[in-house]
Amino acid sequence: MTPFDLETFRTKLADRYKRTATVPTSVWSTKSQEDIRQVYTRLSMKKEEQSVPVDYTELFKKTKEGLFPKRILVEGQAGIGKSTFVKKLSLDWAVEPDETSVSEERNVLKKFELVLFIKLRDVSHCDTLQDVVRSSDLFPEEDKHLTDDLLRYITENQDKILLVFDGYDEYGKGNNSDSSVYRVFKADKLRDCCVLMTSRSSQADDVLEYADVEAAVTGFSGEDIKKYLEKRLGEADAKDLVKHLEKQRLIDVAKVPLLTLFFSILWKKGKEKFIARARTRVFREVIQCILSYGLRKCPSSPYKTVEDSKDLLFQLGRVALEALLNDDLLFEYGKLAAYACCAPTGVIHGFLQITEDAENVRQAERVSFIYKTIQEFLAAWYIVHKYVSEGDLGPLKTYASNLEKCLRF
């Protein structure tokens, strides 16, 4: 039996990571790309029930029990930068020490002979680990026959392997007990491998109990927004855009890197035009951005544009308004699903985040909208299409003071 050619595979894999270390600069097209380092955002790790900003190198350090973590779970809402994070990690492993000034990341990752980055969306139909590896892009087409050799090497050298499963929420087999991905993270298989998995919070609860370390990608801080915009627009324009976003109460939305990028593109196209746009129009474009991101996750979705999605936005707005009027921003996910049951969950989840708020309620059952300003816009959408079109606010008159922010739209 010919031994597995580790060095050749490593070289090809590292080259692949370097060549693909970009992200699209538009949710509508993949043709325009940006270097991954420009949009990488820090993690927040849970330590003693508190979330604190950390560098990802902290994930691989010994726990308080003195053990190196073997199962790492990284959560985050849609578009917040989970895939960007794992691309950055893979790139840090791929570059040679003299190619970068970043040393700590390289020092943490150098103990791994292989970092195997697998996008679970691309292998969502696969049950076995063999099928997962073969269907991934770890190998070019002509080298797929080496799958079994690689799996044998992984099995025999588990402590030298980092498996990165990106997008558990997009993995069609989910928590199927027969799924190899689930069994690997549960440590029923490849127990001595280090496994890092990302997921939207809505599905992370399925595997949370098996994680040695839990972290979250929380998006840009205020300082991150400024630095990112300065790189794209220059200091003066970045300062003006931040001021405009703050004035329009859009700065919280800009914590999502995808939307910060979106605002910078609009600003580049014409800042005078952007400033002149009504708040409603800007938010319509933000909603389009969210829908377009969901379309990339669910290509068969009928909700491609705001025009296509009027009924869905109406139902989302109904729930958004009810929560605002009750002064309770959290609600049962089932309530939303009952109204918008026809929409793919990947699209609905683009508007939501999971909130850990009650000891006796399963985490995945309580949700809120990704940002209150998005919720206010959707509530306004419902009001306009339900009541204003009829020329009468009806029962909403008694809630006029509560609706002030919605009516700004």
C-alpha cells in the first residue's frame, strides 16, 4: 500500500486556502472579492457566564481543568462573520511564518499537521464521513480517489488534525444520530481530533452539550466599524458615514460586517445620493440585503426581492408589532413560524437571533429580531399595509406613543 503523501496534500491545501481567502463585496454577486483580513471580526467567548472579546487563539488554550479543548462551538447570527472567521483561521494555518507578521495565530495552529475546512452546506446530502470528505473541496476532482487514504491518515494521527465544520445549521442531516458529522462532534468518532464547528445559534443548541469551549462571533464594535470604513473610504469619508449612520439610527445594524460593507458601497456610489435617501428607502435596501443573503443559503427560495416578499414581510411585521406593543422583544419561534410557515427557515432566520433569557426555556424556542431598528421597520411595514392603506389606525390609536419610532419610517 502506497503511504499517503502528506507533504504534497498539505502544499496543495495551503495553496487552496490562500487563493480563496476572500469574501464577496456584494451579496448579489461573487465576482467582486475582498481580502479576508479586511472583514475579519473578533470573537466573544463565554467565560464564567460572561461574554468577553477574545482572539481566537484563546479557543485552543487549556481549559480551567488543565485540558486542551477537543470540541469547539462557535455561534453567531446570519451574516455576522462565522465563515469569514474560519477562512481566516485556515489562512493563518496555510501561510508560512515569514509571510506574515501575525505570529500568535501561527504558533497556536502549527501543532496541527492538517486543518481541514469543510463547508457543510456543500455536503448537506452526505451521511458518512467518507462522503463528506469526497464531496467537499479538500481535493480537486482528479484526486478524489485519495479520500480513503486521507481518512486513514486522520484516524491514525488524530491529535495532529483540526477538523473545521462550517455551517452546522446548513447541514441537511442535522442531529441525525447516524450522521457522521454529528457523531464526530459528539466524540463518538475521532475522539482525539480537535473539531471546531460553526452554526447559527438556532441550531447550535443541538450540539452545545458536547462542546468543551463555546464562543460567538459578535460582529463589529464601534471602533471596528470606523477602522473598516477608513480602509475602504479614507478617514474623512468614514467619519462622515459613521456620523450619518448614527444620525439615522443605523449604526447598530452596521455591527453586521455584511451590512457595513453594504453601506460603504452605497456611500462610494454617491454619498450625496445616500444622504438624501429617505430612511425608509435605506431600510428597504437593508431588507433586500438580508433577503439576498438568504437566497445564497436557499437558492430555491421564492423570496428574491422586497417586491417578491411583501406577504412574508407583512407576516414578519405582524409579529414585530405585537412584540413592540407588548413591550416584550422576545417571542416564541413557533408564533412566527405559524405566520410564515411557507418561507424557508434559512430566509426567516436571517431576520432573527436566538436569545438566552430563561432557565426553563429551551434556548432555540425564544427569539428576537436581529436588531430593534429592523423590528421597528417591519412593524411599520405591517402598519402601512394593514391600517394606513385603509386610512385609519383603528385599535392602534391607543398605542400611539409606543409607535413613535415605527412611524418615523
